[in-house]
Amino acid sequence: MIIKLFLIFLKIGFFAYGGGWGVLSIIRDEIVRVHGVLSMPDFLNMISVAQLTPGPIAVNVATYTGFKLAGFWGALSSTIGVILPGILLSIIVYTFLLFIEKKHSLDKLYRSLRVGVIVLVTYTTYLIFTSSAIIDYLSMIVFVSLLIIYFIYRKLNPLYIVLFGGVFYLILKVI
């Protein structure tokens, strides 16, 4: 199981462009659908725990999954698997950039990859939202309201959005 976890998260690590939220759909696909090592409810719980702990979400998810399935060594192998590709690719890209003069072609590549990341983040949000057992009209009202507020005040600290969402939901629940 330890080697299997390492290989699963090594594969995930190679496609982890865009950060944790961009890679969550890949992680879900690999560990829930393809390999079936976690159920969807376990995956959603894992996301909750990964958000509460400091550090990159992909590393937290790998560590949590590895520990849940194979203890300490599973956590270690999963974590190494998910970070190793990033380290290797960073070394390769840095070496390549030392020899390249025009970096604007890389900007075009990054812009094109952003579209894919946006699609993955949106799809993951949709899956989490539809898999949640607490979908009701109040949740939808709070969600849409917070989304509008966040689009209007983009520099607003996300912590305030979370706090406002909790307070707003409680107020609507009382009314």
C-alpha cells in the first residue's frame, strides 16, 4: 500500500499545476474514482481537515490520505510522492531558464494553463457543493451573496468573507 500511495501521489504531483484547489479534482479522481482508496464522504472530510491545517492543500491531502490508509509510512510516502515532481520540475525549469533569453513565450504558456486551472477549480467547487448534504435555500442565498461581495471587494480578506458568511447565515436562520 505504501508504494501504491507513493505512485498515486507522484502522478498527482506531476499534474498539480495551479496549486491545491486546481489539483483537487485530479486528487479526487485518482483516490476516489480510479483507485477507490477513499469514499466521497471521506474525501470531503479530508478537504475539511486539510483546510484547517497549515501548508499547501495538496501536501495536507496527501499526508492525511497516506496516514489514514497506511499510518506514518503511508503519510511519508504520499507526501514525498506529491512534492517530488514539483522539486524536480523546478530544478529542470530553473536550469532551462538560465539558457533562455526570451521569457515572454513562457508567459503565453502560463496564460494558457490558467484556463485549465480555472475549469478544474470551478468543477471541484461544483462537486463539493453538490456532494454536501446541507444544500438549502439559505445556503444558496449566502453563497451567492458572498460571491457578489467578493467580486465587488476583491481585496477583502477571505477571513472576513468566512466570518460574514457565518453571521449572515445565522441571521437568516433566525429570521
